[in-house]
Amino acid sequence: MNGYINFIQSIIEDPNGIKMPEPISENFDRCLVYINSLLKSSINLAQNNQTHLVLFVAITAVEEATKAEIYCFRVNKKTNPRGSKDSLKKHDIKHKAAVNKDVLLIGKRVQDIIGKELTEQIYDNFSKGKTRELRESCLYFEVKNNILSFPNEKIDNHIALAYLLACIEIIDDKLVGWTNYSFQLSEDLDSYFEIIKDIYLLNL
């Protein structure tokens, strides 16, 4: 727990860190609307069996949720020499910052559907920065050993839907409770969760 808190503190205090513009609550809500649109897209993709794209969009939504949260806590500071970038420009940093595994595992909603082992594996992949390669594998075809492969052939539907359930839970944990609109978002997240739960169980 302390390791995660220290990590988040270092990102908040990043001297090159981008801060949420004023008015903060209004702009935070604008971010939530955008994140909601990403999740709506992931639900539509899941309903149309495009699960490799589901995974890409879901992970992207988590990245954006992480940015929205951390931007709100930052204060303006003197920046480092030219060439240095906000640490949140890196995918693995956003993924690590997204998941406080100790807190998320207290809730049982995801575990009750996909099991504790897979839930822990997904949270571990985020918290150890291992999700970046998975995200990229959702988009690009490649040639290995003279064999052509495509994302829809490599990404397991079962895993992609499990990730989406976990991503919905991560976003709910990070964003709900900060503004009035965030409570409306929570209702949408619950609805998305139920839709994907049904699709996931049908795919078992």
C-alpha cells in the first residue's frame, strides 16, 4: 500500500506534470464524458464480437481515467530543462498508477464473475506495467517465422471481456464520488458491467 501511495505522490509532484485547467470540476466532468464515450464504444464492440478492439479501448479508457484523476491533484511547479516530459506520457506509468490492487481486491464484483486468480493476474499486469504490450497487440498485425497473424486471431475473447470488466471496476474506483456527474457515470458503469457480465458468461 505504501509503495503505491509513494508512487502516486511522485507522479503528482512530477515537475513536468500537466495540471487540470480551471475550472477544475467542470473540466474533470468533460474528461468523464469522454471516458464514458470510450466505454460505450467498448460495449458496442463487445456486442459485435470485436473483442480485440474492446481490449484496446478499455485499456485506453483506464489510461484516460488515470490522467483525469492525477491532473486534478497537481499544482503548478517549475519545470525541468527542455526535453523532459510528463511521466504520464508513458503507457506503463499510467497503467501502474491505475491500479491499487490492495483496494480493488476488497471489492468482489469482478472476482465473483471471472474468479480471484484471473482478477489478480489482470491487476498484477496493470500494476507491474505489463499491459502495454497487450494493448499494442490489439491493433497491429505481424509476421513471425514467415507466418502472418492478426489481433483478432491472437486475442482471446474470454480474456478481453474479463479485462473490460476489470477496467470498468478500476474506472469506477478512480472517478466516482468527485462530482455530481460522476454519480451519473457510476450508473452507466453499472449498466455496462451487467451487459459485459452477460456476454462473458455466455462465452464460458
